[in-house]
Amino acid sequence: MTDTAHGPAQTGDLVEAAGHPVGGGLIKDSYDPRLTNEDLAPLKKQTWTSYNLFAFWMSDVHSVGGYVTAGSLFALGLASWQVLIALLVGITIVYFFCNLVAKPSQVSGVPYPVICRSVFGVLGANIPAIIRGLIAVAWYGIQTFLASAALDIVLIKLFPSLAPYAVTADYGFAGLSLLGWASFLFLWVVQAAVFWRGMESIRKFIDFCGPAVYVVMFMLCGYLIWKAGWGAIDLNLGEVEHTGLSSIPVMLGAIALVVSYFSGPMLNFGDFSRYGKSYAAVKKGNFLGLPVNFLVFSILVVVTASLTLPVFGELITDPVETVARIDSTFAIVLGALTFTIATIGINIVANFISPAFDFSNVSPQRISWRAGGMIAAIGSVLITPWNLYNNPDVIHLTLETLGAFIGPLFGILIADYYLVRKQKVVVDELFSMSPTGLYWYSKGYNPAAVYSTIVGALVAMFTVLFNGAIDGMEIAGMSTASKYSWFIGCGIGFVMYYYLATRTKLAVTNFDVPAKA
């Protein structure tokens, strides 16, 4: 490995963050420093087993955000068993797509923003990297807010005198209560401190998060069964509005929302699949972590939510609120703290490493993983995430908006790798700034990919903007179409890119070059 002009703050930070030793990337003499650091270079060793990827998905799935999103599907007027089916079908689609997006990074050993250079050009890859990085910022804020809500419960239970400061109307700013601000900023500082100190010391902590949530959820479910009895489990809740054929469009919309929820980690899953020992290990880890794990998680969500009706007299789809109703200080503190810790773990796994890679790709020599993480952390406050995730309608609008931008990027990547290039990527050319390089295209940008991204995102966002969620902006049919914003963007990006890259003057002409490791 050659020594390039890295500053000490950059060297190995991202590799360390992912739980690997410094120097995990192999930098060759031919690699252009403007595109290279040890974090972005192909890995020397790929060591993750299927269990490591299973643990990754456990940390990502077992969250307050996942629970609230699943619970929000009840607001669509579906029966509990229909919600369960929608969750399972949605996660199976996610599993299939994750396997597709995992392969190019696992085979080449490079993260998502680098593999995008083969599609968008060595400079154009900054477009999907920045989009994905900004989306990670949104999720970072949302997850921190959800964790802070759990912390609020603990503080009020331990110190009842704080309760008035949790009322936004009396003590609030920018839509968040004074206590909410205190909890949010406290967790923000804690996470920032963890990021700054490095991730190796908390790798085992992350592995703990997923199982810990399972323990609390099983205990919570057991408590509700003990209070209400087994006979109280009713998968047909009182507020069911759709039955028979009329429920099919609603269920399809619910499935689409599940895919939208996972669209972020699904798009950049290559950031993690690159560490897999083999593609078979990646697929096995995905199978255990997505369909199997999500089946158990979904059953717990459905049963627990349905039991809140007979126990508390109302349907509660937020696990933190459910825990808060328990008449035990110890149980409330234990449950809420567990959800808080687990959510912090998810932020570390899903919303820190991703923007760190993405923003580092923009300027490898200047942006370290610490800088990437802090960019995400600061941005997460500015977007006031509590306003993005405070009721079912807003949750769905947020997911549809994110899906509109992520869908085209996913469709273009899959079309290029599997149909245009026939699964062939010249890894060394991903780090070349030569005007004659395979991925230089037009001044470092692939026009076919850029145009397809713009058109796909605009059409998908059109359905979201005019679905009636915003007063005075409604077009007939858009309310239904917006639920499929990810699929619309993905489909348009996929088809348009394949057409432009194979049938027009923008056609990619170097996709038949033999692959090199």
C-alpha cells in the first residue's frame, strides 16, 4: 500500500468506525488522491459473517422508529392481521432489493458512494452521495428525537415536578417542549461525544441493542397478556374501515410505506455488505435479519398494540407511551432507557457511518468520519425532526418524500450493474481521474444517470406535493400515487437510465470491459 497525502485525522477513521483495524483499504500507486483515502479504497480483508449482518439488521429494525412506523399503519384503517401481512410482504421486498444492491460492493470491497462512480461518473457520484447523506441527517434527527421522547418519560417518572415543562404550549420552542429540548440536546451531545472518541469501544454495545429491545418487548407483551389474558388478543381492532377488496389498495400502500421506511439503509447497504466474507454470507445474514427477524418483531408489534385496547382503553402504537402507562417506576425506567439506548445504537449504525462515507466521498482528503458525523449531527438539529415524525400523517409524508429521492438512485444503480454492465466493474478505474478513464464519461459525470435521477425524483415528488397533505395542493389520484413514491422513482430511474444508456447517444460504451479485482 502506498502512502498518499492523508492528514492524520482522516487515516483509517471510517474503517475504525465500522469495527475494523486502521489501514483496511488498499491504495495503489495509480489511485488519484482526489478520489481516495483508506476508508474508500477496496478492503484488504472482508471478515463479516452472516451473524454480523444479522446483528446489523437487528439494530436497525428494533427501534422506536420501526415500532412507531409499523404502528402508524393502524391509522390506515386496516385490521391487525392485514397490517402484519403488509409488514411481511414489504420486508420481503426489502430483502430482495438488499441482496441486489449488496453484490457490487461485496464483490469489489468498496462502499456505496464509490460503487456509484461506475454509474454516475467519478465526480457525478457526489450527487447520490450527498442525497443519501442528507437523508441520513433527517433520520439521525428523527431517531434522536424518538430517543429523547423515551428519556422524557424517565425524567418525568423520576422527577414529577418536571411534568409542566413537557407541555409544548406552555414551555416550548419551535414545536418542542423545554424538557424535550433538554433531552434532545443531551442525547445529541452524548452521541456526538461517542462519535468523536471513536467507535471500536462501543461495537459490542451496538450488538447488545437489538437483543435488548427484544427482551423489553417480550416483557411488555407478557405484561399486557398478564393484565388482559390470552383471550384478549384480538387481531381485528374496532377501528377497521377497510374489508374485502376495498382493503387491497390500502394494504398495497402500507407495503409501499414499509419499503420507504427501509429505503435509506437499503440504498447504501453496500457500505456494510463490502465487509461480508462472501455474497452467500451476506444473503444469509439478510435472510435472518430481515424476513425472519422482522416476522417476530412484527408479531410482537401487532399483538402488543392490539392488547393496549383492552388494558388501557385505547389503541397505543408508541412503545414508549405504552411503557409509560405501566404502574411501576422500575418498569418504566428500564423500558424507556432500553429504547433510548437502542435508538442511539441505531443512529450509530445507520445514520452515522452512512453520511460519514457519503460526505467523505465528496472530498476524501478533507472530510474525515468525525467531520461527516458532525455534519449529520448539526444538520439534525436544524431540520427540527420532531415536526417530521409527530403524527401518522406526517410520518407517511416524510417517508413518501424520502422515498421519492431514494427510489431513482436505487433503480439507476441496479439497471447499470445488472443490465448495462452485466455485473462487471473495473475497481481500479473507480479511483481514476483520467479523461480517458472508463468512468470519466463527460467531465466526470454520466449524463444518462444525472438526467434519469432528475426526472425520476421530480415525477415522484409531484405525487407527494399534490396528494392533499398540504392545504390547497391536491390533484385527484395523487393521494394514492404518493404512497408509491419510492416505486415510481425507482421504476422511472430504472427504465429511463437503461434506455439512455443503451439506445441513445448517451449510451455507455465501456460496459463490456472484463472485471478486475
